[in-house]
Amino acid sequence: MSLTPPYIAPAHFDDPAAALAQVRAIYDGSIAHLRGALHGFVTGDALAGRVRACYPFVRVHTDTVARADSRLSYGFVAGPGSYETTLTRPDLFSNYYLEQFRLLLKNHHVSLEIGTSAQPIPVHFSFSEHDHIEGSLSAERRLLMRDRFDLPDLHAMDDGIANGTFEAAPGTAQPLALFTAPRVDYSLHRLRHYTGTAPEHFQNFVLFTNYQFYIDEFVRLGHETMSSSARAQDYAAFVEPGNVITRCAGLPAQPGDELGAAPPRLPQMPAYHLVRADGSGITMVNIGVGPANAKTITDHIAVLRPHAWVMLGHCAGLRNTQQLGDYVLAHGYVREDHVLDEELPLWVPIPALAEVQVALESAVEEVTKLKGYELKRIMRTGTVASTDNRNWELLPSHNAASTPERRFSQSRAIALDMESATIAANGFRFRVPYGTLLCVSDKPLHGEIKLPGMANHFYRERVDQHLRIGIRAIELLREAGVDRLHSRKLRGFAEVAFQ
């Protein structure tokens, strides 16, 4: 016997707001059903059968794509047929869903079908932000939970759609979005774990860094911004790990602010958020060192469908003409990081995106006050190599068929780090505009390695400027508009309609 909520039959909608309201009704009913049954289970109810509730879905059917504007990068289906996807968290994704629904209606002039899917919602994904249900259950009761509720099923949340390897079974609909609802929910829970902040606080523009010094400066700028009520029209709040919220001066606290508490220790990849009311603020994440971290965090942030992410970090300068503190604007990548080899083969090029490149270069000009030929004294555009071997310098350099130094020279690389190629490649894979601006902190090929005194001086001199450049680049991208930012270069042959 299956215990399910009242069934809501599929219905057609020509208004995006009405379609979203139906998604909310189905989702909220499903979550309420799961939470009610789970509460009873925790308090000792036997439950008469298996408890199940399913995600809502949206489906669109078209017989032609003649109405699709060829200039668009998303918002239209690839060809005649049926397309659908499951949906989750309409509270979090309301603006995103409204925009995708609006574009489908505009570009194809067909109704949206909203209904209850056959995809179960794993009970873990029904927990609210501050629920800690399983901690109060005995081991036997936790085991019985498997017999009464649906648990996360990895087969329903792989990245085949994003990787371009998914093939719909005959007679079934094609995908409408890169991520299924269970895949989205999985990443939302992972984001809480890795970053120490709730997904609700993440903004549409993301800065990544591999050094805590940048985070320290971002925190300082965040609190400085909140102390001035003149900035309230731009940034309304600053959020730190533990969901500690500082509201801009002159703005009242919101319900739930009091629940924030600084964690006893920072999470693995702490996130900080300069929040704007429309979600177009800036999130900054310290990903730490290495391509594994870079892949992990971008795998999960991608489900939030940000408008862009940019890497700001330190690198090894590979050219003798470079000086410590010089900037490197990546226009290509050598991928020796290996963490994405299965998902994105090495023969796939990772192109530079003109809109992001222009914003980064313009930001360097504005902040440093250097232009044209003078700008070349402190910034070089070229290939960045990323490696998964932090001690690549110690590999044998004589009597070897291939050495890192030779490969980097043949690829015309001008800088080396451990994260940038991964972040760019995952941006390409998930259709998230990306860019990289690094700062030279050592030159190992030329005998200039990091020494404590030298490093401390470098950090004092450059971190503040580098961060201000990154923030200014984000502001320029935001001012230019997201319609210009999302590029057709990131879209495949049979691309999904959702951004």
C-alpha cells in the first residue's frame, strides 16, 4: 500500500505566473505530505505502507521551431517534439522558472503543461533548513526508514544531460533542462555542507579564490558596505558562514536572521555573499587548493544557474619577463588537472568568452589607471595551465620523454595554477559564462619561489587591488545585461531550452 498526497492532474497554462502557481501547489502539497508522515514516523507511528510524493513537472510540445529567434542562446527547444523536466524548490527558483516559462511561451506560442511527475521526492530532500530528523532515530528506526520512504537515487541525478551523453528512451520526452529536480536538490544540500551557507543566499555572480587573504578582504569590504545606508539600494545584506546576516545600515532585520550562528570551525569551502534584492549581488567562495575542490563546488553551484563565475587567485608566472604582482588574463587553458577527463574529453576546446574578457580587462584599466600599451607592463593575456600536481617542479626534468616545462612552453602557457582550467571547463560544461584573472605570486622556473617575507609584502600590496578589480568586473557584466553575457558558444547541437 502506498500513502500518497491527493493527485493533481496535468493542466495547460498560457500564463507563466499561473504555471508557476501550479508548480508551487504540487510541490508544496508533496513536501507537506512527506514532512507530516516523517514527523509521525519519528514519533513512533508504524505507518500503514510506503510513503511517496513526487515532483511537479513542466512539459512543452511543439510541431515546429520556426518561431525561435536564431540570436538566442536559450529559451527555445531544439526541434519538433515533446520536452519536459521535473522541478523543485519553486520558492528558491521562482524568478528563474518564471523567466524560462515566459521565454518558452514567447518563442513557441504553445501552452505549458504542468502536472505531477512519476519521479519520487527523496525524503531527505523534504527536510527544512533547520531539521535534524535522523539524529533522533535509533539505528533500527533509521534502517526501517528505507522501507517506508524513498531515498536519494543516483540513477535519477547523473550529469548525462549536461555532458551531452543522455539519450531519451523511445517514446519519452526530451529533456527541457540540464538538471533534474533530484539532481538540483542533491546539490542544494551539498552546498550547505561545503560552504556553510544556505542556497537562498547565493547570488547570480560568483567569485572563486584559492587564498583566504582574498576572503578576509571581501569580509572587510562587506562590513564596510553594510555600514553605509547610502549603499542600501545596491547591497541589502552581507552573509557569512553559519548564515550570519548583517543588514545594511537603515534596513530592519528580517524573520530568521536570529537563527544565524557562526560555526565553531569554517566549512571546507566557506562562502560569503553580498546580497542584492534581485539576486544579482556577488558570492565569493574560498575553494582552497586543487582541482578536486574546484570541480566539487562548481558541480553544485551550477544548479543555481548563475550568470557568471570568475576565478581570482594566485599563480606561478612562467615567463621571465613577468614580475611578482603582475596580472594574467586567461584566454586559453592547458588542462592537466584530470578531474573532468571523463565528463569533458581533453579534445574539447575551452574558448575565452569575449564579454567576460572585456569586462576583466576594463576593470584592470579602471582600478590601476593604466591603459593601452602601459597596461601591458602589469598584465599579460595568454594560456593558463592547471595541474593536479602541486609539486610539479620536482618532477624529473632530464632524460624524460616529456617534462612539464616542455609542455608548458609548447602550449605557450604564461601561468600555472591548480584550479582555473577546472573552473573554466566546468563553466563550459554547465553553460555558465566564466573567466580567469590571476596574479603572479612566484616564478619557480626562474628561481623566484615564495618566501615568507616576500609573500607577506606581496599580499599586502596586491590582494586589495585584485579583489576590487574582480568586483568591478562583475559590476560591468551586470550593467551590460545578462542577455549579452550568455553566449551561444556554450550551447550544443540539441540544446535544452532552460538557461
